[in-house]
Amino acid sequence: MAALPDELPDFNRGEFEDTCKRRFLYGLGFECYGGVGGIYDFGPVGCQIKANFINLWRQHFVLEENMLEVDTTCLTPEEVFITSGHTKKFTDVMVQDSVTKDLFRLDKYLEEWTTKKLNDKKAKLTDEERTALKHLKADVESMTIPEYKEIIAKWQIKSPANNELTEPKDFNLMFPTPIGPAGDRLGYLRPELAQGIMLNFKRLLEFNGGRMPFAGAAIGSAFRNEIAPRNNLIRVREFTLAEVEHFVNPDDKSCPKFDSVSDMEVCLWPKGLQEEKKEPVMMKLGTAVKDGIIDNETLAYFMGRVKLFVASLGTKYVRFRQHRCNEMAHYAADCWDLECLSSFGWVECVGIADRSCFDLTAHGKERNTDFVAYEKFPEPKKVEVVDRAVVKKVVNTTFKADSQKVMKYFEDLTDEEALKMEDELAANGKVVITAADKELTVTRDMVSFKKVTKSVDGRSYVPGVIEPSFGVGRLIYTLLEQTYWVRRDEKKEEEADDKKGGKKSKEDKNEKRAVFSLPARLAPYKVSIMPLSPTVFREKWCQDLIARWRTEFSSMGISYKIDDGSQAIGKKYARADEIGVPFDITIDQQTESEQQVTLRERDSTQQIYVSIDDAAKVLADLSSDRLTWEDAMKQYKVKEQ
């Protein structure tokens, strides 16, 4: 496989954004009020693409992997995020222009600053300085605040207005909101979907008959108060996520379906290569697991499934980048980002993380709830355990209202901690513990611990979690960029169409025509129905045919658009191409007598003749990949261009 490009080939962002704006794929929300940074609306085309994306995601993951989907609330009590660590650690580093008070997300600002510096032909950089700046650009996302301070001082970095920057500081990205009319309970709009799935673990496990492993899934809105939202749909404040939480035995992360992806070759950028300033490499997933580059089979399996999914959408330029140790999320044991190439560079679109047992353990401990699964052994095992003998009467009498928390404290001790307490009780007759938010003295007559050998037929354990998390908006945006191109010469096609009666002005010849080469399954409309002229459209037989197709297409799930305008057919083709419609049906004066229509394919502009009776089935087969365009051209007569 050829090396991935550093930038999108032949891509003009100005033309792309103009097309998206004119055809209202998406637009800035509340624009007549000046808009709000990072808040966007999807138009009719964008909505259809998003809906198709979600349906395809459900088919690929929820249905094929037999996942359990839930729909959880966006509003979350503060204590949930205190326990999960988000209130302290869900942050980005921020700086401010000391004069204008403009705010900047520091890692992104430094990335832009280094790019500008490296591309400045007037800057007289030594080879050593140029190398240092390239390393800085690669490292900015994983730096600590002290390292940021050092870099700003070393390079004398200032704001875009050439003013001093304030001291870097952490900024929490969650949106706080009061809950209830009194406003005395704090909540947050969720920044991810994971906690909602995690906290339903016991219900999902019971629904699944206690069987492990299994996966929960959710699709919904999430919110992050971005410091400096920008880059269209890439860095926004409200967005849609599709997440999977795959619950697995932490001592056995093998995957029975791993063989189905083990020979898949993917582009990997392990943390070791990043630290050595080396390029990504192509590698089989099986090799990456065997060599310890990817931690386990289940993580690698989902990486393979993610790769298959984005490839089915038409995404061409993707790679997996492993998080380095100093950029790993507080809950993650290992994490890989699927990055897609955009005109803004490589963009994280899917995070595939091994969250270990962090969340379930933290919530279970905080709420005195057992988020555990049970593993039954094939045969009983002799195991050495620490027996806990608690004299409840003495504990209850001594600690009264705190007695349950003290007994829970004894229960939660590891075997090592319990034996250490036993040694201290044997030596001193008492030990001071911290329970119920206070120091309490436990005496010899309350509890004892000793090693015993027992025969057990199973064990309880807190599951680990493998989490693929999809940024729906980012994937759609990068896909739109990667499938966008411009047809620079329409003259041949339009002249051929003009022979059938359409008129074409000189200024329309050789126009630039935008095209989105979206796969039919994802396209907003599968077909555009185009009467050749208003005269044809007004004919009763044409109206009857369109009415018939409305019923047939709708019953077969074929979304369609009717273009009954008076423009030449070439113009109509162009209008359909620039919103990604893969097929066009042309109804002309001969359709009634010949009982056939022409069916045009968007990217090649080739056309075939299809009977009126076959049109719905052919479109259904083409739109679901049961029939390729190449095979359709073999089955039906091809129209000469």
C-alpha cells in the first residue's frame, strides 16, 4: 500500500465550503443572531446523511455484534462525574491574550503557530530550529503545563495580536447546569455517553442472562465547552456520539472472532514510533497483538471492525494513532485513535480505548454497589482466601450509625490489606481506620482475618471495558471532504444530453461541477427523478408513473428527489451530483412508448436503459450493494455517450 498523503490531494476548501453552504448540508446555528461558535445545524441533505450513517452504524455494530442498545439521559448529577474523575481531569489547557482577553486552547494554538513558523519563507530558521519546531508540532498535544510554560518562554510565543500570553491553566470542558427549581443540585450536560451505559451494567447483565462478555451501545448528543471551537464540524460544542462499552473478563481479553480480522493490514502509529519521530507503518492486526503493540485481541478486534466500517462509508485516508503515556485519559489502560485526513490535517474521529475496570470499580466503591459478573469454573478449584470473621454485635454496639460502613470497609479490603490489619491487631489489639469520613478505632474483639483453603466453583469479578467511541459529526465531515471533487469538464456529457432537446447556453459549458462521491447506502437520496422538460412532467402518463414510483420506492426504502425544473438536463445532473445523489432517472418523450428510462451513475456519468417495471428493483439492489454498477452495465443496454 502506498504511503498516506500529508494533505488531501486536489482539494479546494473554499469551493467545498461554498457547496456545503449553497446546498445547506450544514450551517452555523442562529446565524441571524450572529451565531454561536461551535454550534451547527444540519440541513435536509446533512440530516439524511446523518440518519443513514446512524442506521449503518447500528447494522454494523449493534445488529451484527448482538449489542444491547440503551438511550440514556444527557443531564447527569455532579456526583457521577466526581466519581468518574471528570470534574478534575476532563480538561484542556487554556491561555489568554493579556490585552484583548481572547482565549486559546494552547495545544491547538501552538500547533498552528509552529505550522505558520515553518511555512514562513521570510523566517531565517537554522536546520536545528526547524527540526525542533517539527518535534514541537508533533508533541504539543501530550505536553504538561510546566512543559508548555518552558516552550512559550523559549520561543517567546505571543498572541496573534502580538501581546503576552497569560499563564497556562486547566479549563474543565463540561457544561454545568442547576437541577430543579431551587437550583441547589448541580448537574452537567454529559461530555460522553459512557457513564450512562456503565451505570446500567447490572440491568444489562441481567437482561443478557448473566452471560459475559457482552456490549452495551448508545447513540446521542454530548456537549463540551470548547475553548476555541473552529474547523467547521470538527471542533464543536454540541455533537452526536455513537459509543460501545464492551464488558469483558479483565483476566481474559481474548476474542473468539479475532481470526476474522487478524490478517487485516492497517496503518498503525504506535507510541514508540511517535517518540522516535518515525512515520506510521502498515501492519497486520494479528502481528500487532503478537508483538505487544496492541494490548489484547478484543481491543484489536474492535479496531478491525472500526476500519471495516469507515471503509464501507467511502473514507480513504485513515490511520490508527496510539496515545502516548502522558496523553492517556485518566481511565484508560491503552487507547488508539482512528484518525481521518482532512484539509485541517489528521483528525481524531474514533477513539478505541481499554478503560480497564476503572469506572465500574469507582462507582461500585462510591455507591456501595457490586458492579460484578460471575465466572463459573469448569471444575471446582482449591483456592487460598482470607476469611473475614466480623463480630457484628460488637461492631453495631460500638459504631451504631456507622456500623454498616465499617463492615463494608472490612469487606473491601484486599487479602494483603486484611492480613496486614490482622498483624497490627495481634500486635497492638487495635487499629485506626478511616471510614464514614472519620477516623475510627477497631479493636481485637470486632474482627479477625486468617488464610483458609476453600473449594470454589466460581468467582465474582469487576469487568474490564473496551470502548469504541465515534464522533459522528467528525466522521461525516471528513468523509465529505474526502469524497468531494470537482468535475472540471462537463462539455461532452452536456452536449450529448442537449441532442435530446435540452438547451445549453455558452456560459454553462465547461463549468466546474462539484461532486460528492458518497456510497449509495450513505447518500441522502438514492435517486433523482428528472423529467426532461416541464412539458414532459405535465403529461398525465408522467404524473402516473411518478405516483407509481413514489409508492414502489417508499415501500423498498429508496429515498428519492424529484427535479421538475425547466433547466437543461445537464444542470439537473449537476444539482444532484453536488449533494451526492448516486443515480438519476431521466423521463423523456420516448419513455411512454418504449416503457423504459435512462439510469445514470453519478461518478462515471455512464447511463443504461432500464424498463419502468425493473427500475425500483434495480435501484434497490444498487443502493444496498447487491448489484454493482459494472454488473448492471452487463445486464442492461448501455447508452452511447
